[in-house]
Amino acid sequence: MLRVEDTVQAAPVEFSAGLIEKFADIVSRYPEGKQKSALLPILHLVQAEFGWTSAPAMDKVAEYLKLQPIEVYEVASFYSMYFLRPQGKYVLEVCRTGPCCLVGAEKIMDHIEQKLGVIEGEITADGLFSWRGVECLAACGYGPVLQIGPEYTFYENLTNDSVDKLVEDLKAKGK
Amino acid sequence: MGRKLLLEHINVPGINTFDVYRSKGGYASVEKALKTLTPEEVVEEVKKSGLRGRGGAGFPTGMKWSFLAKPEGVARYLVCNADESEPGTFKDRYLMTYIPHLLIEGMIVSSFALGAKTSYIYVRGEMMPQIRILEKAIAEAKAAGFLGKNILGTGYDLELYVQPGGGAYICGEETALLESLEGKRGNPRIKPPFPAIAGLYGCPTVVNNVESIAAVVPIINEGGEEYAKVGIGRSTGTKLISAGGNIKNPGVYEIDLGLPVEEFLYSDEYCGGIANGKRLKAVVAGGSSVPILPANLFLKTINNEPRLMSYESLSDGGFVSGSMMGSGGFIAFDEDQCIVRNTWNFTRFYHHESCGQCSPCREGTGWMEKVLHRLEHGHGSLSDMDLLVDVSKKIEGNTICPLGDAAAWPVASAIRHFRDEFEWHVTHANEATTRNYGLAHYADPLPAPEPKPEATA
Ligand SMILES: Cc1cc2nc3c(=O)[nH]c(=O)nc-3n(C[C@H](O)[C@H](O)[C@H](O)COP(=O)(O)O)c2cc1C
Ligand code: SF4
Ligand code: FES
């Protein structure tokens, strides 16, 4: 949900020349006048750059693609991958769907909650982590699994120990 | 052991690169099709092969292709459905990760057959690593002259692009996928018109699953008739099965259609049996959307015949005692699993993923989730099972797209086959929060076949 306070608090953004170049490359994949097709890929690039898709960023995307801002908001709010509010630097997205639960996904989520000390959706005090359950990631044979954007690196066959190690590694890297 | 038509070279080091793939005979089907066949002849071979769509619905691919409208001066599109989000299914990810050129090769031949000059592979957004892999493979194929202008000097031009989704199961439904590719919310379209008439940007479009497109490669290399010799009856060729849940060897397997399910489940070549020495309780044979079966009805049909991994055999018995091939997402449940909890989990999934356009789906999935939640948490009542069946019936068939049915079937089938487990959650509410119902009678041998029951569909 897009909340008014997020919109108000979000700082204005500038798109770098490099980013705009990537936008243009994406737009060139579609027929003349169909640049709206570039919306989902461009929102991914924006999120990779800023960590989430803020309202000011979406307004800029609308301007770039010659769309109404609402056309961008309605898309960003429909799809689960776009964050409409700030997140931890690393967002651990754990599959919570049936097949992964058969092999222990629920226990892994409990463990992550304990390890990070925050409930689903909240950010750790150091700003490094947040986590959430997501739906089937098409890796059901290797569950429990989690992914971390913006590259969506995959971690399979999770155990409490491998989660601990991952969190420690990211802490070291993120400082 | 069957022949591998798709994954034969999967273990060759470097098969994900163009050079190694090519050295193993890769892209031969492009040379054959573009240099020696007309587009119509390619379609004809695919028809002869009997290939049925591997995305879930099982619609004959050749027939789908022949429906494509071809108005003068209007672009046509091929869009590959790599949205793979059906719980239990992970074969397309596997194929794209390890042998991406097989998909690229299939896309070129299929685009040629359909007369498409621009084609898209719509990959679910979470598969960013696979998107990078495909983009690299496309660049390699292009550098070698298999994509771009005047491919292999034949005058055929093709551009191929990878499009990421945004995270939404519904975008696997083909018209929602097209909306999404146009940069909109993934709301399925009302059909007709079908994509073959008005698809991407209002132009004639074919949408096919990753595995269907990959299968075009062996079909063209060997001929449709040869391909049709593999398999059984109208289930021709090989199929990738994503095997998961409580089995010893989870993974992706290429099987000849018609393999006995018992062999698939218990032989070491495939699943290797149930993990940790447990016994099988239930199976969802084709992804979360298809009916769940107790072990006994999964291994044998109601007539006590061994079940086979084929479209016909898996659906033998209709919705009374059968299931479906679906997407080939094979999920095995051991004796410690709770059917009520799993049904609640799946229903929560469908409620979460409903696009919200039709009230029966949007509201019905929410109601079912609520009722299942209270059953699982010890607050249910014995009338809840009839209530669930009633709600599922009101969803089924009353929605714009098949997600409604996909949400209704797992609930209806779980109650049909596991009603006593559901009732136990009410009559033994406290106990049910601390232990599972267990295997009960779900693996008992079936009673002798009754006079042939009518199969309802
Ligand atoms: C809710 C829903 C989700 C679907 N998800 C997928 C999917 O992830 N991948 C896929 O190939 N087909 C999926 N389908 C089926 C597609 O609509 C379509 O039938 C298929 O892509 C056609 O390709 P095929 O004929 O090669 O199987 C889904 C259908 C529905 C109703
Ligand atoms: S059935 Fe559900 S998912 Fe499909 S169009 Fe209707 S509301 Fe959307
Ligand atoms: S259920 Fe977790 S990846 Fe499919």
C-alpha cells in the first residue's frame, strides 16, 4: 500500500546519465509508441539503484515514459517485488509456500526472526536487514530457499546454521 | 531408462556457452528449418509430434500455432512464458539455468514457423540470474549469426528480448502475461478474443511455455513422427518433472511419458522413494492447482490399475478419483504432513495471488482461507467442510481466468479424499494443534474395483 506519509517523507531523486542510458536501451526493445512496456524493467532498475520505489522516483519514471503517475503507481502496487517503503539494505525473502513448508520453511522463518530480532517487514536498528515471506520461488526441490535482491541471489537447502553464516557474512560486507 | 530429448547434454561442462552447445549439435534445428523447410512445414512437424503444451493446460502446440491469424501487414509475436510460479514447479528455471541455448534455439525455430520478427521471453522477475544467463546466450547466438538480420543468409530477421515480470503468479496466465508485458497490472483479459487473434499490442500472438518451445528442437531435428514414437497414446514425447516434497532425491527429471508412477517415485533413478524412511501419504502430481490424491489412489487408479505418468492416466477417474498432469510439479507428502495445514497454505497462496477482478475468486479465496485457518488452529466446526465445498463450487467456472478453478480444486479434492482428517481437526481440536493425524488409511490397498464408475470431468 502506498501511504501518504511515505510519499511525503521520500526525498526527491535524480536519475544518473548511466541509468537513463539503461532506460533507453530497454525502451528500444518495443515498437514505436509502446514504451509503456518498459515500465516493469525500469522499476527494477530504479529499485536496484535506490533500494525501493519511492513516489518521487515513480513520478520521474512516469515523466520519462510519458505516462500519468497513476499508471506507474498502480503497477508498482500490483506486483510483489516493488517495495513501496524503505527496506533494510539486505532483504531476505523466504519462500513460505506449501512445498517449502514440507521441508521446514516455517522453522527457518522463525529462526530468521530470532536471529535478526525483528518481525516480518521491520528493519533492524543498524539498517542492514529486513525480511519477509514470499510465495513459491520455483525452487521447490531445493527448499527451504531465500533470495536477496537486487541481483536476487539464491540460497538453497537452508539450515539454521547456513542462515546464521549468511547473516554474519552480510553484516561483515554491509558495514 | 528413457532417452533424453531435452536434457541429453545437461551434464556436459560448459553446455551453457554457445561454443560447447554448438559442438554438441546445437542450433542444427535452426539450420534445418530455415534452410530446408517452409514455416508451414515446421508447423506441420509440430502437429505430427503430438506435442502438448507443457505450461499446464496441455493444449496441442501445433494446433495452437495453426490458429494464429495472419493478416497482411500486421506484426505477429511469439512470447515465451517463463513466469514459472506454480507451487511445486521448477523445471523451467532448471532448463534456463543449465541449458539456456536450448530455449533460444527453440525460440528461433518457433518464431520462424509463426512468422514473428520480434519475440519476447517473459521471465518472472525473481529470476534475475536466469535473465542474465538468457541475455548472454542471446548475445552469443546473435554474434554467431543465429539472431538479428538475415539469419544464416536466409533473409529471415529475428530480434529476441528478455522481459522481467514484477512478481505475480497471475502473470503466468497468458493474457495477464501479455498485459504485464505491455507495462500494466496483470489482470487477465476476457476471452475471446484469444491471443491468436489479438494478443500483444492487439496483434496475433502465440504464448508457449519454456519446455514446449524447447521441445520443438528435437521435433525438428528428428521429425514429428519420430518424436511421437516416444511416450504413450496421446501423451507423446518426454516431460520434465519437478520432483519435490518429502522424497530422497528432489530435482528435475526428464521422463518418457507413460512411465509408471511407482517407478518414478521409488526407483533410485528418479525420486528414490520417501525421505527418512517414512511412508507416502499423499501426492500433488502436477503443481498446486491440481487435485491432491491419497497415496493409494495416486499409485493405482480406482480400477486398481497402476497409474502412469501421462496426461490420460493421471486424470483417470476425473475429479472423483483422479488428478492432472498440470505443469509437472510433483509434490510428495510423507506420513507426518498435515493435509489441513497444506490446504490452508495453498489457499492463502491463491488468495494472495488473486488479481481481484472477479468477486467469486477475490472473495471466495479469502473466505476459504479464513475457514481453513480456523480449522487448522482448532476453532473449526463440522459444518465447515460443507461450507468449503460450497464456496469452492461457487468459484469454479465462474471467473474470468482459470485461477479461480485452480484455487477451488485443491480444496474440494482435499476434503473429498481427506474428510476424516479435517473432521478430526474439529473433534480433536486440542490434539490437532500438537500432533498430526498421520498416515491413517490413506495408503491402504484399494477395495476391489466396483462396476465401472462414471468418470466426471
Ligand atoms: C493462474 C495461471 C498461472 C499460469 N502460470 C503459468 C506459468 O507459470 N507458466 C506457463 O508456462 N504457463 C502458465 N499458465 C498457463 C498459460 O496460461 C498458458 O496456457 C501457457 O503458457 C501456454 O503454453 P503451452 O501451451 O506451451 O503450455 C498459467 C495459467 C494460469 C491460469
Ligand atoms: S479468476 Fe481470479 S485471478 Fe483470474 S481474473 Fe478472476 S479474480 Fe483475477
Ligand atoms: S514452494 Fe518454495 S520454491 Fe516453490
